[in-house]
Amino acid sequence: MVERGSKREASAAGQSGVGLKVALAVAGLLLLVGWHTQRSPVLVAPPQQQLYVNDLTLPLDVGAVEHEDEADLWCAPRPPPCWPPTDTQLRQLRVAIVIDPVCRRQEMMPEEKVFECLDKVASHCKDVTKTGCFGGWLGKTPECEAVLPTEELEDGAAPPKKWNHYQLWWQTVMTKIAPELRALGWGNLKIISDPQSASERRMASCADLLITSTTMFWQLYPFKHMMRPWQRLILIEQYGAGTFMVPQDMEQFTESDRTLAIVKHVLVDPPEHQNGPYLEERAHLALMAPLVEGGEKYLTMREHPWNKSTLDKMEVLLPMTVRFSNSIQCGGSWGFARFHGFFTKNHNRWPIPPLNERPYDVTFIGKLEYEAKAEVSGVTIHRQAAVKALSAFRDKWGHKYKVYVPQGERLDYHEYIQLLKQSKLVLSPWGWGEWSHKDFEILMSGCVVIKPRADIFKIHPAIFEHNVTAISTKEDLSDLEEQILPFLQDLPRAQAMATRQQGLFRKYARSEVLAKEWDQLMVDKLRKSFTAEQQAALAAAAAAGEARTADLEGEDEAIAKEQQRISKEETERAKEQEARRQREEDAEEGEGSGSKEGEEEAADARR
């Protein structure tokens, strides 16, 4: 150390002349600048109020972050909300929406640019009902340049899920409504899509509200990390059935008070049925157990029932509409580009014949047998019951109404769409979920949807309201004739229902409509999450200029204790490893000594 210090002193002495010249030059420059600005008084910024989140030292390893990057600006201290918090103050909280890296560029792309690309894709085919017209547009047209979701990550690796995987559709919902939410006052809302980025993970760590999916959460917060005590969550469950499915290691967060809402596309109704009974892990299929001999023995219940507070958190606010209206973005599909004319009301591209011009009165299209996930297949039982009911209707009313029942034939997609446009009423039974993509294809083709037991689930938007936007039947369709005859005998009523459902579906393809509902959800949930005691303490602390209230000091103390515990465990592990290493070295020395002694004994024997 002395030697290195001497070298530095010698080096500094050798460079002192250069340092003096530089100092004189800088001083002259400052004098010149001061002369130009002496008539402009310098405004001294008032001291900042003490903030809700002041200490940005994180109890997790986020890696090196460059000074004053985006994270520094976004995580800058801000005043606490008053009590009771106003809607404006709640909208000023930091909100981080965490999406998949594959969908990263979506938010940065102007909507007009996306529309131009989609319009180009949709207009390319002379006949939009044909297959093979879509796909392979990367780099083929200037309208789509840098618009389509990425096919690979920034490091060149292939993503775990391709951009058109259906479970990514919710991310398109969030990237579409993000600009609208900012316009509604959520000025501190960020889209985060790179959990490996130190800057983005830092922003996530200082967010007041995190919105992410149950499957992506651990990408952001692995087990070795911890969330800040003041952070709140809105979790998104992206699976298709109304039964809530969550990884076991996420259950603690869904039941925690820090989770404000659990948002899905469809939910079992009433909520208590989330705890069972189930058939093949799904509540809606349990209704089919009575159709199977001894079916009750196949039913199961949730081992650890969800409590009421968790059930009350569940919301339906993720319309699948965006998969069709944004077909070239995450969760979409090239084939869905053919529906572009439906959302733009372009009848040349997407003609919708009136019901009175269609030859088929009632139609069902779909496979009948599903692979069972248990001893029996609830989906197969349900679909066979649907065909049985429709066949009975045909046998009775076939002289008056034309009924299409599948006879084992397989239709290409464009043939399937053409058949829909020739049908008035179309039956859409359950699959693994209560809903099906067929529901949306039916309504966009201008038909009336027949949906069994629409009363046992909630969906967004509410397109299955019985006798308003759809026709509902019993689970075994034993009342099919009773429910559909009034509409077959009154086509204007059926036409009004179909038109009403189409309008509702188009409405929720508009980002400004979705943004208003998400705005209300976040405001309501955040308001309920702030306690009067905490807000009063925060206001008192701000007025008195105190650094922390007792409550917040308690939170910091909890973090400090956790850090001390982790540090203590690491120290103990290090000591144990050192002791083990020392024992191994001693053992090796012992073996070496024994070996040497053995060699000497052997040499003596030879001598």
C-alpha cells in the first residue's frame, strides 16, 4: 500500500503543471459563462417534500445501473398522497406492466402504422375466405417494416412462446390501452419487458403497482429476491377456463393483501364454485357427471379452498376480442386477419348476409371426442349430448327447418367460415373452457350463438346474456327445442340479437373503452388498499418534515431485519464452507503424510 501511494504521489507531482493549466482554463470559461448569465437570477429549487418511497436501496441484486438513466428519473422521490386519496393522486402512483420480451416493440409502434400493415395484409388476398393467403410478411412490404412482433429475442435466442401463442393476447390488451391510460392521468405508467435489464428491474422494484401474469411473476422476482412491503399487485391469469388455475408457488401472493385483483377473461359464477366440485380440474365439466354412470366418484374438490377475500379479488376484464381485432400483434394469428373487415365494417372485405338469406336454420360444427384428462371426458360427454339434442330436433322439425349436423366430415377453415355465413343459429358447446374461439367466429359471421349454461360463467365482454345477446340452454341441451323455436319463428328478433352481439364485440375492440374500465379498476382497488391510519401518518410526516413515520420505519425495519438474517445466513454458510475446506485440506495432508510414510517403509523393506 505504501509503495502504491508513493507512486501515485510521484505521478501527481509530475502532472501538477498540466493540472494547473486545465484549472486556469476551466476558471476562465466559468467567468465567461457567468458574465453572460449575470442578469438572469438563479432560481433555487425548494426542498422536496418527504416521499412515500424515499430509500431506493433495494434488498435484491439488480446489477449495475448507469447514473441518471430512465430508472433514476422514474424512481425519483414523490410526495405521498393525502387522506382520503383523490383519484388524481392515485393515478400519479408508479404503475409497471410487465410483459413478454416478444411483445416489446408493440407499445412503441403508432397505432396508425399497425393499422396500415394490417390493412395491407388483409387486402392482399382477392378472396379473404381462402387459406394460404397469410403469413410470411416479415420484410416483404414497407407498411409492415418493424411492425410485426419479433421472432427472436435481442440475444438472438428463440422465445419460449411464439408471438401468436394465445396466452400472449392479454399483453396486447395492456400495450393497446397504455397510451389511453396515460391520457386519463396515469402519467407514471411504464411497460417493462426485459426482466434481465437492471434498469427495468429497478423500475419494477420501485413501482407502487405491478401488473403481470401469474406465470411471468417469477421471471421478475425469483425466490432469492423479495418485493418491497408497500408494493401492490394485479395478477393476470391467462388460461382459458373459468376455473382459476395458478402455480402452487403463486398461491401465497394471490391470497396476500398486497394482491389487489386477479384478472381473467372468463370466470366461474358464482365464485364459490372455484373450490369445486371439478371434473378434469374444471368446474363447468362437473355438471356432466350425472350423465355418467357412477359419475359422482370422478368429482374432486380443491384441497385448500380459496377464502372469500381471494374470491372477491377475481375480475373479468380481459376481452379476447383483441386476438381478432389485432391479429398481427401478440396473441393474434395470421388467419385472423380475414376478420379485419368485420371491425372496420368493410362489407366488401367481410360481407355479412342477413339471416333471412341463409339456407341453414341451425348448425353445429366441431369435433365430438376429446382426450380425457381423467377417467372420463367431460367435454366428450357434453358434445355428444349436444349432437344428440340437435339430431332429435332435426328428426322432429326437419320438414320445416334445415339442420346441419356433422357426419364425420372435416372442413377446411375457409369452408367452415362459408358454412357459418350460410347459417342462422349456430350451436357452440363447451371445450376445455366454457367459451370457445368458435363463439367469436360465429358472431363475426353474423349468426346467433347458442351457448349452453351461459349463467355459470362471466365473460368480458358480456356477449352471452340469455335472450339478449345469445341463446342459452341446459348443459345437456335437453331444452334446445324450447329455446330456439321462438327465434326461428321470429327472424327479425333473431337478427336484432345477432346485430346487438356484433356491436358489443366491436365496442370492446376499441382501446379507449377498455382503458376506461381498467382505469376504474385500478382506482377502486388502490383506494381500498390504502388505510386511513397509514395515510394520516404519511400526511403528518409530510407536514412536520419528518423523514419517516412509525409505520414506514417499521416497514424499513422489517426489510433491514430480513437483510440481516440473509447476511447472517451467508456468513454462517461461508464459515461452514471454510471449515469444510480446512477439514478437507487436513485430510489430504494426512493422506499425503501416510503415503510418504508408506513409501519410506517400502524403501526400507527393499533395502
